[in-house]
Amino acid sequence: MKTCRICFYSRIFLLMILFLVILVLLNEDLLNAFRGLSPKEISIYFISALALAAVLKKLLEYVLIRKKN
């Protein structure tokens, strides 16, 4: 059974949140990196990193397709 794209990305997002919670529970010093930042700033940085990863992925796909042809 093929899952929809939205379901797939929702699962990835939830797994990332769970992973971050586990990391913070295991090492509370990681919270010092976010000290002084508002939740809005943290979310902007997070979304920016995801957007950069998406652009790099598309660029890599483009280069690979161009190289193949």
C-alpha cells in the first residue's frame, strides 16, 4: 500500500520531534544552544534549514538528470 506524500512528511516531522525530545532528555546541555531564542526564531531557523535541504536535493536531482542525458 502506497502512503500519501503528506502522511509521509507528517511521520518524518513527528519522528524528528521525538528524536529531539529524546536528545534533550539525555543531554540537557543542548538546551543552552537555544537559550535567548524565542520559539518563533527557532522555528524560522528550522524551516530555513529544511528549505535549504529541499533546494539542495532538487539541485542534486537536476545535476544527476543532466549528467544522465
